[in-house]
Amino acid sequence: MELRRLGRSELKIAPLVLGTNVFGWTADEKTSFAILDAFVDGGFNAVDTADVYSRWSPAGAGASETVIGNWLAQGGRRDKIVLATKVGSEMGEGMKGLSAKYVEQAVEASLERLKTDYIDLYQSHRDDPDTPQEETAEAYARLIKAGKVRAIGSSNFTPERLKSALDVAKAKGLPRYESEQPLYNLYDRAGFEAGLQKLCLEEEVGVIPYYGLASGFLTGKYRSEEDLSKSPRGRGVKKYLDDRGLKILAALDEVAAGHAATNAQVALAWVMAQPGLTGPIASATSVDQLNDLMASARLKLSDADLRRLDEASAPAPAGG
């Protein structure tokens, strides 16, 4: 399995990251354990979660980290994975943001749920304009020095705020964000390509985008409003059912047929082939689903395939 370096850090990951926002929600613990086992056995290593997963579900915040921690507690797996989690999203009253005090409190809670002594990649889940970036970076520096965190990353940052954070880290000799986690897939291209991609390339910041399959839309499972009831995530797919979305599905159908592959495999392989991309994040609620996704890392799209997908998914020009 090809491993890609994450930014300038010492972390190296396979080009597909396992998203675990479904753990403890639409995937129970037994299923989640089977998915994690299959993922590692398949030669992959990067597992992404967040303290807030899944606050929106009956399981509540911390559920995903707890499931992963219970899996790690079985032993023999910690050195096989690059474990990434996030801090900053609201966990409860007064429990959010990137202040030094809160970050240092939140990391202890995550470590306890994850049943581990260290986090490989600790990410700022979203920007906190109310906290000086230097304060956050200094807190991360203390965590790295204490051996609780190996590297740090950002998520959902604008190009301007990521550049500012990188400049602060450089000027003050503090740890810098080695990765950014933006929304990016064949449909949702405009935001990342508008400036963030160029910055990440120039600054050697790794990119591990989420929603690599656009909430499942790019699998081809949803092609009409009637299909939206097929999954609890279906409601989030409705926005993709427009002319451009159907055009993308048609291109995916065509390219997939040429490779005897699935639409999901082609959609993820397209992301992997983009400049500066380290690896997309994708989640699965069954081992069968995961096996389908893992095959994307071994799918090599031709230049003609990439052009076909690029043309079908080209974002509308700004302003119209």
C-alpha cells in the first residue's frame, strides 16, 4: 500500500482515511469493530474521528471516540493506526472553541475515551475567531512536548485563516498545522479550489477532505427524490439532485463501467488523483461497504477518465 506523508510531519498514511462519524450511531459497536479490523487488515491505517461525534444522535457526543477506544482496548492495534481526532465543536454548555484552557481540558477527555496515551493528529475542528491563534498554537506545543499529541491539523478553515495560523506558527517557532480537512468531492469543488488548494500546495499542508462521497450521493444510490428514504443520511443528499449532480452521476457511470468498478470507487479515486490531496475520508456502515471503498485506493484512472469527470463536475462560474 502506498503511504503518503501528511504535510511536513512524520505521519504517513494510506490514501484513504476511515471516517468514523457513524460509529455508535448508524453502526453499532460490534459492526464498528468489524469495520476497523477489516480496514487495518486491508493495509490502511488512518482513522479519523472527533470528540463531538455523534452529538446529533441518541448516542451523543463522544460516542465515536468511545467505540474506537473500546476497540483499541482489545490490544495489538494502536501501533497499526494513525489516530486523528478533533477539538473545538460544541460539546455542551461552554464546552467549545480553541482557547488554551479548553483545548488542554478537551484532550484529556478524548484520551480517556480513546483509551490511549497519545493522539497522532489533533485537529482544530473549526476556526475560533475569538481566541488568538498564538494561544491555540502554544497550547498545542505543550501537548506535543508532553507526548500527548504528535502533530496538529485544521478543519474547515478559510485560506486566509489557515495562512494566518501558519504565519503565526512560523514567526513564533510553534507547531504548525500539518493538514487541513475541507469539504471536497466531485460535486463540492468550488470552495476548496477557490484558494485553499493552492495554499496547501505552496505550504506543503496535507489535505484529508471529508464527505468524499457527498453524503453517499456519488455512490449512485440516490437518483431521484424517492431514493432519499433509503438511508438516515438521505435528507442531506437532496441538494445534489440537480442537473449538475445527474451529469456527474452519468460520468461516474461511464468511467466505472470502463474499469468494472463502482461509482464510489471512481469518485474517491478522482479525489486521490487531485494535486495536493493526501487522502479522502469516507465512512462505512458495513464491512461490505468498506471493501468497496478500499478498492478505490488501487484504482488508477486514466487522463481521459479524469478529463471526463472534470468536465462533468466543473463548478459554475462565480456569480452565475
